[in-house]
Amino acid sequence: MSLRRSFAGEISEETRRVVEPLLPPEGGYRLVGNEIDQIISDDDFVDMYASEGHPAVNPVVLALISVFQFLERLPNRAPAEAAVMRLD
């Protein structure tokens, strides 16, 4: 697996347009999303990936999933189910 895509490139304008009105300005999800690039970046993980091969899921996205899982107090299988059931 390779690390070819940056986190910023993963969020389309259409996704932003649909999701941003759903998140309260003072909410934890918006705060984490707005500040995540100050905490971790793709460069923190670059040594863990091969230089060639199929692009992996971005590690910053995986870290966000873990943070949101903790905030929601969800067990390991629940985040995938929650993503299917709701947009927020």
C-alpha cells in the first residue's frame, strides 16, 4: 500500500456543502475537523507506506475515525455501522 493522496484532497466540495450545515459551529466534530491538520499530517505517516502500490486509506482519515469513535463511545464494529446509518 502506498500513501499517495493527501487528507485535504479526500474531502470533495459536494461533501463539504452537504455536511457542513449539519455540524454546529461549536461542535466537537467541527473543532476536530478544523484543527486536525495542526495535530497530525500525512508526513507523520509517510515512512509507514511503500513508495508504490495501490493507494491506502489516508492515515489521517483513519485517525479521525478513531477520535470520533472515542467521542461517541462506540465499540470497534459500531463506527462502520454508524457511518452507514447517518451522515453526521
